[in-house]
Amino acid sequence: MAFEKVTEEPGRYHDLEKMSIQEILTGINREDKGVPDAVEKAIPQIGRLAAAITDKMLAGGRLFYIGAGTSGRLGVLDASEIPPTYGMPFDLIIGVIAGGENAIRKPIENAEDDQEQGWADLLQYGVNDKDVVVGIAASGTTPYVIGAMEESRQRGITTGCIVCNPDSPVAAHADFPIEVVVGPEFVTGSTRMKSGTAQKLVLNMLSTTVMIQIGRVEDNRMVNMQLTNSKLVDRGTKMVMDGTGLKDYEQAKALLLRSGSVKKAIDSVAGGARNTLN
């Protein structure tokens, strides 16, 4: 039986060029409303992959996202946000995209069709069996991703995937597949829309859950975020005030900047209190 792509089925809306702007926006919004429901159905799958990634990271492993086009860009985006948000090294979560960094800004013709290049790109980072490789492909049929997943699995590397078609070739090579079936797109086959939204939601859930599980969040605070701009310094200062009981903003800010992170600032005050008691 031939594999059928739900993502390529004709959209439910027709004669889009004859619609008013209001009708177009309403139709897109109506379609988007079903995305969170599809993601909710996949929570058990997301949970299994999050647990596997957490275990690998706690043992010193890394997470690789690999994809092409929109899927690849979403992986690169999620990976790039981890260091500033959680104060993690830039080489802990790595986004790999078909065509390399140039493909982030512009399409690279036929890059996704090279089934051998995905694994070659992973090898540049020294991928090994301590790591996790997550293929991102809305269709679940991208050769670049399939090749990387197949080679990874043959070498004992844990694999996962985020796809938007059921029973896809990519999922067949995943130890922990995530299938979020959002149905046909408003513009037929334009998987940057609902499929891309679903993938972004899943990536948010995966990386956030893992960062919480490995201790990079306390209460609901990003206590390890990098203090790279005035907004983040202000946010961190208020966290320090809340976490230490300091009432003076400038004093809390100076402590934060001296310590280098919210966590270290709060711990220094807590440690000083313990020393006084002892």
C-alpha cells in the first residue's frame, strides 16, 4: 500500500483568490485552532522522547535536531534559543539544516534530496551514541532526514522525530516518534502553516521540559539565563529581589551583575545566611 501524505491532501477551502482579506484570515485562524488539539493527542509520545533526551543529557550527551526547509529552520531556532534562555553551552543542542547555514535565510535547491548528506553533516559534530538525533520533517519523507536517522540508529544512537503524517518513513527510523497529524493545509501543501506551527509547539514542549528536568529552572524562573541586554538584567534583578528578600533595586542589580546569574546571586545570599547561622 502506497504511503499517503495527509499534509499534501487538498485544502478544505477553495477559490482563495476570490476571498476577501477577512475571509482569508478567518479561514486560516479556523484551521489553526485545531493544531493544539493535535499536539495534545501526541503528549504521550512527546513525554517519552523528552524523558529519553533528559537521561542522555544527564549522562553527558547532546541533542541534535536535523531537518530541511521550514522544519530545519525551526530546529535551528529552538537550538539557538537554549543558551541565552537557560545559560547552556552552544554545543549542547545543535540544529542541523540541509544546505547548511545559508539555507536558514534562503532555499538551497535539492539539498533535502541528498540521503547521504544528513549523516555527513552530523559527523562534523562528532555525533555518537551518547547523543539523541531528532529528525524534523512535516511530510515524514525527506531523504536528507531519513538517511541521517537510518545511519544514527544503525550506530546505536537514540533517535526521535517530529512529523505530521502517520506511519511515515522518518518515523520508521525513530525510537521515539512524535506524530502530530494536523490535516490538510489552508493553502494545499504549504506545511509552513499548520504543520510548522505544530512542530514549533512540540519543540517548545520538548526543550522546555528537558531544561526543567535537568535543573535549569527554579520555581518558574529562568535563573540561569544570560544577562545579555538591559531587559534581561531588569528581569533578573526582580527575580533576585523576589528570591532573596532584598528591597533595594540597585543593590539587587549589583549583586546580580557581580554574581553573573540569578541562581548564583540568590545562592550567595542563602549561603551567607547559612554561614551566619553556623
